[in-house]
Amino acid sequence: MENIRDWCISRQLWWGHRIPAWYHKETGEVYVSREEPEDIENWEQDEDVLDTWFSSALWPFSTMGWPDEKSKDYQRYFPTDALVTGYDIIFFWVARMVFQSVEFTNRRPFKDVIMHGLVRDAEGRKMSKSLGNGVDPMDVIDKYGADSLRYFLSTGSSPGQDLRFHWEKVEATWNFANKIWNASRFVQMNLGEFKYEDIDLTKKKSLADEWILTRLNETIENVTRNIDRYDFGEAGRHLYNFIWDEFCDWYIEMAKLPLYGDDEEAKQTTRSVLVVTLDSILRMLHPFMPFITEEIWQHIPHKGESIVTSSWPEVRSEFNNEQSSKEMQRLVSIIRSVRNVRAEVDTPMSKEIKILIKANDDQIVDELTRNKHYLERFCNPETLTIATNIDIPDQAKSAVVTGAEIFFPLEGLIDLDAEIERLKTELDKWNKEVERVQKKLANENFVSKAPEHVVQEEREKEKDYLEKQKLVKERLKELEDVS
């Protein structure tokens, strides 16, 4: 706010606040007042209007009852905490609100100014009538809902950066909302007569329970910190990853073990964890998706009339369990490795396979043995061996995770004869593709006359085909050696 200069506030526009100045028709005297002159017939009002930003600059205090500084709104809301604005009107609006406020109230109008970018079209152009590239928000809301649009706009860019509008990104947010809805339906359907007063986290909890509550704590801390910094994109990233990857994809699946089991105490503990976690998720997500969160919150055990007036989730020290995070991370890595190997050898999850886990020490053996039921549920082993010393088969697929190695004997993992025949057919396919593209690239007329991007595409194809040919050859040799 340095180098402030005089500001010409009159404008020759057909619409606006008429300047409250009158000129005497005979004497030329100037009269400025909130009220018009008494002998109005002898006066002529200035035809100009005030600059648009003049009245806008009065907004922080004029809307709160000023000049009555004892009004309740003025006492409570002025000065305000934060102003959110685009970077393109910092001088026009923000700077003028500051000096008008200081001039008339001797106080700054707000503590923080959050400058966000502009919403542009998919090509990065500013939306305008002349280009015809504007997007009607109501069209987006009709198709994907207000929550999807709101979440996309508030979390889709870094602070101060412009945001490109893509229908695909709004659709992805809509899918995220559906994921939350479906997860919440699962929770509701498995609560039975469970009430808010039934929440009890003092009983023995499973590894999955301890882990998700620890991750909930970390998520609350990360989301709160980033919202306090006005970094909504980063806050949204933490929320998205926790909700989609950890709560929906892992915890809910693991929660099915006690929920569908016979241990009533384990069921009640899991229900308590589900409700506490989902409740905190909804309260953190509410500023971004107000409608879906209110609707879901009203249908789960809760305290209060509306999520709008519920308190922000707080980190709870009793939820911190770093060991559970380490153990769960190892389990997830093992389960993912098993799934990756199954995908590589085209073996469905429904088929049982032999799994050998060679742990680095006895502590890891005890840990994996204690949580063996998760591995049995999500890996579907025919046999599962966990030890520090294991006889490793000569021919086996392997994977490495922190603290352990995993081996998958090829015998029994796949039908070797059928897989060899399949690979021979695939190798023949890639041999032909390599031969075709190399002949094309060896043709001087094609290379010299074809557009450069077309030639480059063929070179990329050659590179891709050679890599696939190499991998199939290696895999085929490996299987032929076994047979």
C-alpha cells in the first residue's frame, strides 16, 4: 500500500451510484451532501456516477451497519478474517478496500487475502462471450451435481494458479462422490441397531482398526494444516487418498472379516471404528461437498442436529499407533505383490496358489503369523509358509517387500503347456509386427517423403514392439526351462 495517489472517482456511465454533488444554476456554488438541497429547483446534480470500485471498496464495513459502529454485525464481523479473490482485481478492489477502511474506520478490513487463479477453458484461454468458450455452472450441476463442481473448483489447482476446466475432471470428482456414497451405504447396512451411544473404542482392536485410526489422525492433522494455510488443493489430495485408497479400498474390505464373523465384541469394535472414521471424514469433507456429507451424516449415528454446526475433527492421542502403520504397510505390500504376480502370469484370484514368505527375522515372522488371516483372505493361498529359513524352488517368481521376500513356485501357478503355447502365439505376433515396421523404416522413400511425425510414430512402434518381443522371449525361455 505504498505510493498511493489521488483517484478520479467519477465515471461517464449510464448506470451506477450518482455522485451526490449539486451545482447552483446561478452562482455555481458546489453542494455535496447525503441529502439533496432544499431548493432543489435551483440546483443541478452532477450527471456522472461513481467508479464501480468506489462503492465496492466500502463493502467490508458498509454492509455491517457502519457508520453505526455499535451495531451487532459491525462489532462481530468487522474486521473479517479472510477475503477470497481472483488475482486480477487486487488493485481494483482489494487495495481500495484497504485504504477506504483505514480512512473511515482506522482499521484494516481483513487479516488475510487469499488470491486464487482464474477458471479457463481446456485450452487455457480465458472464458469470454466472443470466444463462446464459457461453461454454464448450472449445466455442470445438472449433469454432475453441485458437490462435484464445488470440489473440483476448490481443490483442482495450486494456490494462485489458473484452473483449466475439463469435463473429465468433474466426472472424476463425481466418481469420488459415488465412492463415498457407496462406502457409507456399506457402513449403514452393517450397523444394525448400533447407536451413537454404543461407540466404544476401549476394547481390543484389530491391526486394521489400529491402523485406520492412526491414519485418520494423520489425515486430520494434514488436512487441518493445509486448510489453515489456504492450500485447499493439498488438503483435498490428503482427503482423497485417505478416503479412496485407505478407508474404502483397504479398511472396509478388512472390516468384513469381523463384521461377517461370530465374535460379537469384534463386531461392535469394528462398527465403532467405522462410525468414528466416517463421521470425521464427512466433517472434513463438508466444506468441499456440503450436500452429500449432510445427507450421509444424518443417516449414521451422530451427535447434533446438523453437520454444519458440528465441530471440526481433532487429533486424538490415543489413536496414534506407529507400529500398526508399519505392520499394515508390510501386509499391503505383500498383498499387492501377490496380485501383481497373478496378473503377470494371468492367474485369477479365484485360483489357489502356493506362497512362501521368507522373513528377515523372527519378529517379522511373529507379526505376519499374527495377521495371517488377512493374507489368507486377500491372497487366496493353497499353502502359506512364513519362516526365516525356506527352501526356495529352482523355478519361482519372486517379489521383495520391506523385511521379507515372497516366492511363488511356478509349478502349479500356471498350466505350463498351455502358457507355453499361448506365449508362442504371442511371440509370433510380435515377430510379424517387428518385421513389418522395420521393413517400413528401411524404405528410404517412406523415411524421406513421409511427414516427420509419421516417421517418428513408426520408430516409437518399433521400440515398443521390440520391447514386447524381448519380454515374451524371456518369459517363454523361462517356462521351457521349467518344463
